[in-house]
Amino acid sequence: MTAQVLENLFAHQHNSKEVAWQEYEAAKQHFREICRSRVIGDPEHHQRFRDAMDRQELAREAWQNVLQKEKR
């Protein structure tokens, strides 16, 4: 029973690391796509740009948190 609990805990930690990494990569790609389709002066594009930038920042912070937890 204890081995199963430890195995599940390790799998969850490993999966959270992979999920955080994938979200960070997806956020970076989304930001690049928004920058490529840039429309200067369009308030709607500016909002999409800010949203993409915020998403990338949150994903980066989540990725850093996972890495910091791993070091402990």
C-alpha cells in the first residue's frame, strides 16, 4: 500500500512538471503568433497581445515554481 501511494505521488509530481513545461511552451508559441500577426493601432489586437503576454508570464512563473519545488 505504501509503495502504491509513493508511486502515485511521484507520478503526480512528474506529470505536474510536464504539464507546466507544456503550458509554458504553448504560451510562448501563442505569444510569437500574436506578435507575427501584429496590427498597430488596433485596440482588439492590443488586448490579445496583453493577454498573450500575461499568459506567458503566468506560465513562466508556474514553471519556475515547479523547478523550485523539485530542488527542495
